[in-house]
Amino acid sequence: MQNDQYINLFKEFCKKNKFEINVQQIEIIKLFNEFLNPKKNFSNFFFKSNNKLCFYLHGNIGVGKTMLLNFVYDRLKMNKLRLHFNEFMISFHDFRHDKEGDNSIISFVKNLKKNYKLIYLDEFQVTNIVDAMILGKLFEVIFSEKIMIIITTNTKLNDLYMDGLQREQFLPFISIIKKYSIQKELLLKDDYRLKSLNTDQRLFYPLNESTLFMINKSFREFTKNKKREIKKITTKGREFIINDFYNGILRLKFSDLCDKNLGAEDYINISKISDHIFIDEIPIFNDDNSNQQLRFITLVDILYEKKITLSLSLANDLNNLGSSKKHLQTFKRTTSRLIELTKKT
């Protein structure tokens, strides 16, 4: 598709959805189209290693990175796959765990190659040492197979896995992405989601008898005439019990979800049976509950990806929930997403 076609379609899309049209976004659409359709020139002909196979889009929270690349991705006519980064890594680890015989990185990538020309990884972030150690080799093989990669992230490339354990072993990944990627930052002054923050949110705070009464009332309204069930979810041998399940509407405490040793795959499995989740007793965050905060960040990322409606009771309003020092920047994305997920329609 030509640049002008993409841009005109994007303008129509923004008008239909009442989004502001931003010059930065138009520039990124042009750059993305050039990434997909590189101009043939003398240097590219002789130096094929210069061909870019990765489009790395980074920027602050709520500036519309995912919205923008979803728009262009949906219009691509090729074999393609879109996954949250957590889901992609889970699929990789599952392949290596379940595959008998050849469970190598090469085998995993060749399997991808059979089905997809392009893979879109949304919300790219590296938080654990297992993924950090493997990503360099994994992406080296992906690019050797000429699979195109799209990445959205809040983090500049050089800042990925900053202060992580054995970060020096992660640096080859940064080098290979630099070699093969077009890097672009989307800059907007405001988080577009914050503009819509008003009283029409399913947020109940602070934690007292009055707000408990209100969220209980809301839960009764949503589950009226629905049958209560007890659901058991099993993830790699871990059992998670949901005592209040009403045909896709469920209620859990923050401690049920974030005090236990749960991870992305557990949250993905919970999201598969959910339409609306009530989460009670979300605390103020600080350095003492940093691990629970990280699990909550992961949970919200997945629920946002799956478009799961939320109702929350909290110790304070979203702008005053605090944060550990370690997760301060990342948690801004979480609070922004909670605004959207709790919005009444």
C-alpha cells in the first residue's frame, strides 16, 4: 500500500474514532511503510545486511503506540502473528518443554517461519533473567530466517533490562536489534487516556465500609440471576481457585492474585474465562511490596491486551497509589490502563 493510501485511511480512522490526528503519528506511518517496502538502491543491492527486519517503536505511556501499529498491522496482506510479548515467550518456553527430540531455538524459529512472515510483539519488556539470557540467540536465528518483527515498548533500546541480573549477558540482544532495526520514538505531551478520567469509572476508594458496600452492590447488580460456581485453573501443575465465578464475572482479592507465586501464564489462563473481574483491596505500593506490584503490572498488561473489564476497590485513587522505586516508570502505564479498563460504557 502506498503512503498516501495509508495516511488517508488513518485520517478516516481517527475521525471515525474521534482521535486527534498527530503529525508524529503520520511520520511513523510513512516510516513503517518504508520498512515494509524498502527502496531498492545501490547500497542495499550490495550490502544486504543493511536490510532492516525489525521496527522498534518506543515512547511514553498512553501516547498511542499500540493503537497506531494495530492500525497498520490490521491492513497488512501477509501471513502474520500478533502476540503480547509475554505470550510469545510463553509459547517459546512451552515449545522447548513439550517438544520431544529437537527442541532447539532453531527448530522453534523454523516452525515460525513455516507460518509467518511477520510477527508483532506488543508491550516488549524484559523482567526476568531466563528471558534475558535467551533473547540474543533467539532473535539472531529469527533474523537469519528473514522473519520481520514489529516491537512496541515504553523503553528505549539501550535501557532494556536496566539493572537486571547478569545484564552483560543481555547486551548481545541489544546489539543485534540495533543492527537489524529501525528505531523510532513516538512523542506526545499527554497520555490520551488521562483526558477521559472522570467519575464514570468503576473505582471504589478508600478502603472503608462505605466503599465496600458500594462495590458489593455493584457486584450484585452484575451477577443478578447468574449462577455461582467454583472454578479451578491449572497452569503447569499450579492450581488457582476462583470461589466467586458467575458466567464470566469473577471476584478476587488483590492478595489472591499478587501475593502468590503467579506469573503471566496464570493470568492469561484467568483472562480466558473472564469478561469482567472485580479486584478488591488494592494497596498502596512501596518498596516493601515491590514483588506484588510487579505481578499486578503483569496482570493489568494481560487484562488490557484481552480487553477485560475491571471494577476495583483501592486504598487510594489511581494517581495516589504510590509505587516502589524500581517500578515507578512502568507503573505509570499500569495506572493509565486501569483508567481505560474501569471506564463505564
